[in-house]
Amino acid sequence: MGEGTILVSLPKEWVKKNGVRKGDTLSVEELSPGKLMVKPLQGGQEEPKQVVVEYPGEDVSQVSNDVTGAYLLGYDVIKVVGARVISREDRAGIKAAIGRLVGLEIMDEAAKRMTMQFLLEPTAIIPERIVLRMSGLLDGMLKDMAEALAKGDRKLLALAGERDDEVDRLYFLLVRATRAAVVRPEVAERYGLSPVDLLDYRVLASFLESIGDATSELSHKLLGQALPKQLSREYSSCVAKLATMNDLAVQGFISRRAGRQRTISRQMNSLSLEVTQKLEAIAKMPTGDGAGTAEALASLERVSKLLVDVSDLAVITQQAS
């Protein structure tokens, strides 16, 4: 029709289902090469999803959990509403929970209510970038821990374990992003991710969050020990290998369609074996006061196994595709 438009015929059932009538304006968006999305314009922008969380509930931790759950489920506006005044202590607890949720900000606050809104556009949140940021934080934690153990720097060792909170924040954001992409196909198209890819990212998020937890636990356990220098150096060497494994595993996942997964998997298995041998050697060494050695070794082994799981996830994804 004319010089710049091609006539498009719409399925009758779709027209009836969406209430489209003669004269209505439709939105046509290019999602990716070869794909267009047609949708009716329903009075401007889509209304934000809202949910109300009741206060006080059983306790403030339950309110915080409900807020976190609503965030992960993709609600845009979360209202905490109380039958009585929200106490100063409980308000501080709720704000602490909000601080762990990227993009969620308090927009309105009164004695008996708090209103929060998610201010980031789903299409501006790229899962790959979140994963790389999480991996970068883990890399910094592990490398700083290795350096701290090599130098006997207990302050640096403590700081290395404290970054797990930021890993958790990105984990929550990644879970929200993948769920939004599952519910809204146009978001997944903009990400360039298939349903299987989204599932892989969700599993990867869980692995990386667990690695952050285990690394933080390791930092606390090692801080509680008076380590002989030789033992501390052995721990340092082991943690440095874990940092290398982290980089290999995540890069393998990101580039999982490039055909390098089997090579990376062999490198990962070789490093994992070296870590296991290091742990066996550490277990036989004099441990000073001996406190917490078994627990520290268990944390190291857990990190190693989780990183191998990340690498295996990339291999499985490549085989499936």
C-alpha cells in the first residue's frame, strides 16, 4: 500500500482475543533480524505490576522475605502496609533488605506504609553483563584472598570475604531478569536468548551465588586460624588456582557456542585435580592450633566442584544446541 508499506493480514482469532477493531493503531517492533512483533496499543504504557505486603506479619524477617520474593517475581511496585505504625527497628530491617535488591528504590514513606518501585527497564538489564560482573567480583575475592594468605595480611583476607553481599545483589537481579524474559518473549528476543538459554542462566546464577557464599565462608574460617607460614602459602596457591578456574569456567559459558568448551573442560578437570591434590597435602601438614582446618578444606573443595559444574553447564549447553 503506497511506496513504503506492505499489507499485513492478522489472524481473526488473535484480533478477537485482543479486542482489535477497525481504525485501531498497532505497534510493530523489530525484535531481531527476521522477526517482528505486532501488538495492540492499550492506552499507552503497560501498567506496572503491584503487590501489597502486610506488616507486621509474623516478624520483620518474613516481611523482608516477602519483599524479596515480590522483587524476584517481577513486581514493579511493592507496598508494605501496616495496621499499625512500622517501628524504627523493623523499618531499618526492611530497608536493609531493599539494599540487597538492585534497582528497587523507596518512593514514598509514611508511619504505616512504605512504597518501593523498580526503576530499571528489563531490556536494559543484560544477563551476560550481570554474569561477567558476578564473575569479576568472585575473581577479585579469590585473588585478594590468595594474596592475603601469601602475605599473612588478615585485613585483606577479611575484606575479600565481604564482597559476597554484592554477588548476592547481582544474583537477585539476574533471577529477576531471566524470569522477566520467560514471561515476556519480547524481552528474551532483545536479549537474544532462547528458553533453554534462560534456564542455563538461571542455573548459572545459582552456581555463582553459591561460590560467593563458599568463598566468604572460607575467608571467615581462615581468619579464625593461626596458620603457619608454609600452610598459609599452600592455601594461597590453592585459592589462586580457583581464581583461574573461575575465569575459565565463566568465559567458557559466555562463549559456549564457539566450540572451545571441550578444551576448557579439560583444563578445568586438570586444575580441579591439582586442587584436590593440594587439599590432600594440606590435610597432612602441621596446622598450628588445628582449629577449623577440616571446615576450610571443605569450603575449598566446594568452590572447586561448583566451578567444575559451571564448566560442565557450558559443555551440556553446546551439546544440546
